[in-house]
Amino acid sequence: MAIKCPKCRVTVNVVPGGWTFEPPIGCVDLAGTSWGEKTELNWCPTLAAAMPKDTIWPGRTQRALIEEEIAMVRASK
């Protein structure tokens, strides 16, 4: 299964045992956050919304923290 991010050029591919991100760049939703500085896709709100509802997204345990930081960054702009 491959899912394209509606906001950037990243495509998530489900592979045995996990995920791959092509190209392996950071999430545009996480730009300006400490998560974005890591250029990780721990929990991308846009990609998560595009995923089928039964999909277990990597980093979902950190979802609330990530969303809170995104909100703070956006509020300070």
C-alpha cells in the first residue's frame, strides 16, 4: 500500500515490518517544531489523516505532544 501526502511530495509505503518514506524528508506540518528539526515523520497529521482508519501510524503515542507543539508554532507566527 502506498499513500501520497496531500501537502508534500512524500509517499508512505507499507512494507513488511514497518514503513518507508520516499523521499525521506521531514514533514511540512512539523516545520518549525522540534519534531521537524529531526526531519522525522514520527506522526504527520496530514499523512495520518490520509491513512485508512485501521492503520497504526508510527509515533502515534506522541500525537498529542506533536499537535500541541504544532499549535504553539502556528500561534506564534
